[in-house]
Amino acid sequence: MISTAEAISLISDSTRPLEAVTTALSKSLGCITTEDVTAKIDLPPFDQSAMDGYAICLGGEDTYSVIGEIQAGDDASEFSLSKGEAVKIFTGAMVPKTADLVCRIEDIVEKGNVISVTKTPTKGANIRWQGEQIKKGETSILKGGKVNPATIGFLANLGIKDLSVVRKPIISIISTGNELISPDELNTLPEGKIFESNSVMLSSALHSLGYESRHSRHLQDDYNEVCKGLKKALHESDVLIISGGISVGDYDFVGKGLQENGVKQVFYKVNQKPGKPLFFGTKGNKLVFALPGNPAAALTCFYIYVLPALNKLSGQGFIGLPKSTSTLTTSLTKSNSREQFLKAYDDNNGTVKILEGQSSAMLKSFAEANALIHLPSHSTPQEGETVEVIKLS
Ligand SMILES: Nc1nc2c(c(=O)[nH]1)N[C@H]1C(S)=C(S)[C@@H](COP(=O)(O)OP(=O)(O)OC[C@H]3O[C@@H](n4cnc5c(N)ncnc54)[C@H](O)[C@@H]3O)O[C@H]1N2
Ligand code: MOO
């Protein structure tokens, strides 16, 4: 059986970034840009007032005659002020070229059509100059950056509607098992059945990390159904995330079904708890993860293996959840010959505790956890020792 480090390295070596596509700016959140983006206009596009007040043309006196008003959105390019004149102006409105500065409304006294300035600011005060943020022709964002909400706002402000980015993968989630009933299907469980939970858990994990599952299907433990379902999913996706049916039982058909569909096995089984029977394979550039069905094993394998691969496909490099170290406040009594990922609570102040209920079938402790502790095989760390922590939130 291979180690977790070997599994990670094999997945990374099999993963290539997807091609560039042009996407609507509004749909580009979390994407990696593939080109430098040049500003097509100055920002601001004109000299703008930064305050509500009066734009004045300095005249040597503290009083000014008010000759008009400029609202945000008005074209003031033809507006002309002579020395000693002022125009009422609002935040964001165009400042006439003949104005020297903007006085805040708080710093003047209004008397009819005349204002007295109680505190004259320096020349140029309260004006956001044309192009002071960025000038037409300059680079607004660099190739290889990750689009965040501010990037989208900045580019929208520049009038940019489309962006060239690395395409995000099309992902299918497949759950397998005769025992599974969708909670949407029935309210009461027939004997021997359980409510299906891995697909909604995995699609939520994807969503929380900036990915979406395009297709989700449930397959019965039937060889033909599994083969057909996998064929369809392989045809329509870049990444398959399968849960269950990958162990050694008579009705675990996922391994055989993948082989039948031409998926090349890269590895099967990792020396870890939970998630020992993890399968990873490829078909061309498509990636196939068959996660063990036990829910905590499926989610752990998703975070450790699937997420960094999705990030690499999307142009970000093979990057997983952030890691740090913390001091244990509890001790582990039993060692394991496998590496372990333990559900844990990290207080974000340097200490971490191992939670009760570490079975790979249990999600209760995972739901309370905000971290996984990664332990080497055969280790029994004690209270006070430093351990590696993978942050879930
Ligand atoms: N003889 C052996 N048996 C098992 C071994 C082994 O080495 N030898 N490994 C065990 C380990 S470790 C794991 S993990 C499981 C993995 O088995 P499968 O991937 O084939 O998963 P299933 O048998 O289909 O399911 C396991 C468990 O999880 C529940 N499950 C499955 N899918 C879902 C779902 N979508 N939602 C909620 N729960 C699900 C399923 O009902 C089972 O209880 O194999 C061990 N066996
Ligand atoms: O690998 Mo399994 O997830 O330990 O139960």
C-alpha cells in the first residue's frame, strides 16, 4: 500500500491545468486569469468630487458666489468657473477643469447665492483625479491571478465584461449502493435502507470551495448499471467523484466498471485511516476518484486528494487546505499501522483536541470539527506534543 505522500504525488503528476476559455466577468469568481488585462479607460474617467460640498475657483477672498450645481452623472465638461466663483457639487460628480478644489459642506456657511469658506483646504483637495487609480493602456490585473470579488468589481468599473480564464472542471458525483434512499424520495426508511448523504455532502464541500457538481446520479449495486452510469459520467465530465462500491465485497462493482470503461488505475489503496480503499485513475485527461463509501472516509479523501487536484486543473497548482501545527490537549492511546486523519477542534490559539467518535462511518464528530490532525503511521502523540493540523474552516 502506498503512503499518503505517494498518493498525493501520483495525483499531482497525473493532473494538467484545463484550457483557457472566455467567460462572463460575473461568472469568473475563483478562476485563474490567463492573460494580463489592459485598462481601456482611465479610472476615474474624469476628475471626480470626493465630497458633497462646493467646487471653487480660488479668488483670494473667503467668499464665493455660487453659479450653479453639478450632480453625480452630469456632464460638466463645458462648465466654467471664474476666480471667486463656486458650484455646488456632490460626491462622484464631475469637477470642472476650472475648479481648484472642493470644500466640504461642513466647512462653509451658505448665505443665499454666496458661500463663506471657514476652512479652505489645500489646492486639489477632495478631488479624485482622472486616471489616478489606473490609466488607459496600463495593466489592470496580471495573468495567473485568482479572481476575487474585488477583482470583479475593479474590472466591472473599467467596463470589462468578459475575461479569459482557466476553465473550471465539469464534475460528476456518483453514489452507489442498493441501501441508499434519497431523503427527497421517502420520509420513512424501509428496513435495511439508509438515507443517502454522500452526494449532498460532497456537492456542498465543492460549493464551499468554489466548485460545482454539474451532474449527480445514484447507481444500484448492479454491474451493468454501474458500467452504463460510469460511461455516461466519463463522457460528460472532467472529474468523477464516486462514493462507495470500491472495496472487496461481491457487489462492489466500481473498480471493474471503471476498468471496463478504459479508466487506467494509477493507485488503489492508501495506507491511511479513514479511506484505505481509495482508488485514483485517469482516462486521457479525465480524473476519476472512487472514494470509500463510509461518509467520513469519503469527505476526508475529498479534502486531502480531490480538492488539490481540482485546484491544479483550474490553474492554481496542487494546493489543498491550509496546514499548520498545534499543541495537543488530549492524548492518543492506541497507535495504528496506518497514517491517520483525526477529526479535531482547533481553538485557533495554538491548541487542538481530538474529538470523540473517529469511526469512518461517523459524521457527528466531523460536523463538530474544524480541523483534521494528520498523524504518521504507528504514532501515539500525547498531550503537549505538536501535531500537523489541516484547517477545514
Ligand atoms: N473485507 C473487507 N471489507 C472492507 C474493507 C476491507 O479492507 N476488507 N475495507 C473497509 C473500509 S476501510 C471501507 S472505508 C469500506 C469501503 O467500502 P466501499 O467503498 O465499497 O463502500 P460501501 O461498502 O459501498 O459503503 C461503505 C459504508 O458507507 C455507506 N455509504 C456508502 N455510500 C453512501 C452514501 N452515498 N451515503 C451514505 N452512506 C453511504 C454504506 O451504507 C456502508 O455502510 O469497506 C470496508 N469493508
Ligand atoms: O478506510 Mo475505511 O474508511 O477506514 O473505514
